[in-house]
Amino acid sequence: MSGRHELTHHALELVEDETVPDRVRQQFLSARHSWDGAQLIGTETAIGLGRLWPPVIHLFTHPPRLHLGAGNTHPLELRSMEAW
């Protein structure tokens, strides 16, 4: 799968534009392929930026279960909303 369905409209236009040199298109697609899925977000740290990996939820029917995953690099601690 190429991952093109995940590109923004503007990025997809760049990849499909015949006036853009092939090496530029290939570099763009290569960068997209190696991207870990993180998004830059503003934080209240000294740097002011952080990384967020959006979660992905899968529902499996047999046996019934939910699987929550994210591309984060550090362990997560899940707590109930009452703990907040």
C-alpha cells in the first residue's frame, strides 16, 4: 500500500504533478514512508513542542476484544477518568 490515501490534498497534487521532477516526488514519498506518524503539538515545556501519536483502535470479533495502539516510543500509563 502506498499510503497515498493518507496524504493531504495539497501533498497528493504535488506527487501527481508531472512538472515536479521525479527525484523530488520520490524524496517526498520516501520521507512520507519513513514518517513514524507523530504530530507536533504545542506543550507547556521549555521547548514548547511535543510529539503526539494518535491512537488507533481495532475491534476484533472473535474472541471479542479491543486493541488500542499508537506509535509512541515510551510506555503509557492508562488511568480511569476518575483518577483525574
